[in-house]
Amino acid sequence: MERQAVCVVLFLSFLSCGWGQNRNLTEIETKSGKASPSKGVAEDEITPTPRQMQNFLWRTLVMKDLRMKGQVQSGAKKIPLLIRAKERLLQFEFQDRPLQIRVRFAPEGSLIQKRAKADEEWKVVTGTEKTKAVAGTDLAFEDLGIDFLRWPDPQPKGEDNVMMLDCWVYEVAPPVESNYAKVRYWISKGYKAMIRADGLNSQGQAIKRFTFNSVIETDDTVVVGEMKVAKLTPGTDVSASRTFVQVESVEKGSGL
């Protein structure tokens, strides 16, 4: 069960790995100052407040020290990729072009930086630039930072079932410039982890969806084998374009 939970929660950082937390609702309630569920009440029957869930997801966003090789595929284009992960830091190094991206997760919002090569200074990605596509793919810089998990005033939107898992649904609007009017995300009741997120337009239609298709197990580590980012035709579940981020090998020691 714990191994499966790690597989699901990997969505949080689009490729990162190695959460070893005890992910249960009692922990959410207790650490937020709320009472534990009373006896006889199933934990998954108690819906955490949006703030409780935000705080819990942030506390568990800690990655193992790993180096991953793979590729980003967008249409016929395939971009070799090296990913380094450690604690709250994620670094993407595109192997066929002068581009490196670093994401440092922080409570007040992710710091996203870029540079052309290793001997250059990092430059902060801010404002409109955060909404731009990364290397001509369906991923935007803001997607890598998953800041919507810390946007203020998230709203509960009921319950749903995704991938045969019962979920709580939340929705939140951006306080800053974004590609999305809102983001809707699904949290598995059983695993207390996000399993899907949709970026919505101003009409409430999904225009981008994030899911994963496979996982890789190596020693005591489980990482996403393939992540799909789909741009959707508004008002439908039809993909206008898709980008796949694929991991082919995993090694311990990121070098960060």
C-alpha cells in the first residue's frame, strides 16, 4: 500500500520521487490543530478543509536524491532530458539545446529559474514568462512550479471517482497572471495524494490535463515512468496536442 501511495503522489512534482510520509487524515487533522476523527467514523468520510489539504501536501513534498534520464516527446519531436531531484529542488537539463530549468519549492510559491548552460548564472522566470511554453512543448514554466497548490482560497467542489479511486475535488483561482482562470484538482481519499489536475478557462472548461501512465521501480524508489500533459479542445476530453515526459533510467545521487 505504501509503495502504491508513492506512485500516485508523484504527480505533485511531475517527475519527482520518494515520498516516505505516513499519509493519513489523522495526521492532517492533528497537525492543523483539529481533533482526530472520533471512533467509529471512517477517516475517508471526513473531508479535509482546503487549507488542511494544502498544508499536508506541502509537508510531504520532499524528494529523494536522484538522477533520472529520459526524454520529452511532443509530436514527432523527442528531446533528451536529464532530471535531478533532491529534497525540495528539481532541475531539468535539456540535452539537445542550451536550456536548464530549476524549480525550488517554497511555502510562499515556487522559485523558477533558467539558464543556457551550467557555467551561467541562474535567471528568475517571472510574470508573463512563467506562462510561456517550455521548449515548444505543452508544458509551461508555471506548470513545473505547481503553485496552484498554494494559491489562496481554494474551494471544495464535492467528490468524484477517478481511475477507480474515490476523490475529494478542489478548485482554486490564480492570484497572479496564469494560463488558467482556475485549476481543479483531485485528491485520492485513500492515498491522500493528488492524482489529476485540470487547468480551466474562464468558461470553466478544461484546457489542459495532467496524468501519468506508468511507473518505474528501482530498489526502494518508485518514479513516474511516463507523464502525459494534454492540451484539450475546450468543452471536450479530446486532446488537441500531447506531450509525454518519459523516464528511462534512475540512479541514486543527483549531484545537486
